[in-house]
Amino acid sequence: MFAANSSAPAKQRPKVASLRFILLVREERQRLEEEDVGTLGGIARWHKNTVLRAACIVIALLCAFSRMYLGVHTPLDVGVSLLIATVLVFLFYPLVRRATESPKRMYLLLGVMVAVAVAYVCYANLANFPADMDLDNLYEGRKNGFSLLGALLGFCLAYPLERKYVRFDEKAVWWVQIIKVAGGLALLLGIKEGLKLGFRAVGLNGLYLNAVRYFAVVLFAAVVWPMCFRRLKMLSSKERAA
């Protein structure tokens, strides 16, 4: 009887592992879709192409309503998120636009944003929340806080470095543009996920490591990778000369 009872859990383990895998994929898919909505909203506000702006808005709305269709979020969740995103895009955009025209304004804006991010991280990790608090939401809130702080700190360092040493030209031939976009995305993903695997390999699992990962991602995206564009431009110039 003991042997029969002891073998029962072993038969359930594949099912448990499969369930965990499905939940992990669903969580990652949800995170990516939420990030896509914010990215599409930013492109729609920043870009001047009317067709592209309309396409981004339509896709963002479809992504938002798909969350309700799948039962992941309630209409209230989606409505509040869209309202906050709209306010940020239309109010924050002019501030950033003006800040790009003056380094002093940009430094001031970055300082305010870092202060807000630090305050949020302290609140999310030190405040006494109710016992019935959704632990998954609390975990995601803390993780996002560290990610935001790391990205802002990375931009604070990247901004003066880019102004002084990089200043890359956005114009290039079509195949160079493809290399810049595809290569940049691949390298960014490799850095982001590679650091995660590396931290786990050495036994580091703290949420603060998200700040380190996003600091490295922003620094690479704003300084390291653009420095390679000059070499790509030289290659395209040689091709034209030949």
C-alpha cells in the first residue's frame, strides 16, 4: 500500500509541470501585450504619419479589448488604464518635447522622474498593505517599480553620453535601417534575458535586479548600439561608391 501511495504523486508531476508552464506563458504574454499598448500609444503621439498613427491607435484599442475578451481584465481595469495612458501621452508629450530642446530642462525632468520612481519603490516595498492584498499584483508592482527606476537611471547616464559622443544620424539606406532595428531588438532581448539567466545561475533572485537589467538595456540602446551606426554608414557609403 505504501508503494502504491508513494507512486501516485509521481504520476501527477507532469500535469503540475504543464500547468505551471501554461501559467508562465500566459503571464509573459499578458506582460508583452500591456507593454505593446504603451509603445503603440507613444508612436501614435510622436509620429507625424497619419496612417501609421491611426493604425497604432486601432491596434492598441484591439489589444486592450482583447484583455476583456480573454477574461484577464475587467472593463473598469481597461478603462482606467486607457484613461491614464491617454493623459500621460497627451500631457507628458509636450513636456518631453520641450525638454529635448534644452539640456537643463531635460535634467530637471529626469530628476523629477527619478525622485517619483524612488518614492514609488519605497512605498511599494516598505508600506504595510492589507492582509487581503492581491500578492500577484503587489509583486508585479514592486518589480515594475525597480524596472522603471533602473531604466530612468540608465537614461540619466545615457543622455549626456549620447549628446557628447554619439549623436548618430537617423538617415540611412534601407538595408542599414533593417540591421539597426532587427539587430538592436535581438541584442536588447539577449541582454535582458541573458542577465536574468546569469543572475539565476549565481543564485541572485532579488527584485532589485530588474533595475540592473533595465539600466543595462537602456544604456545599450541609447549609447552602445548607436555607436555602431557610424560603421554601418561607412559600409553603405563604400557600397554606393563601388
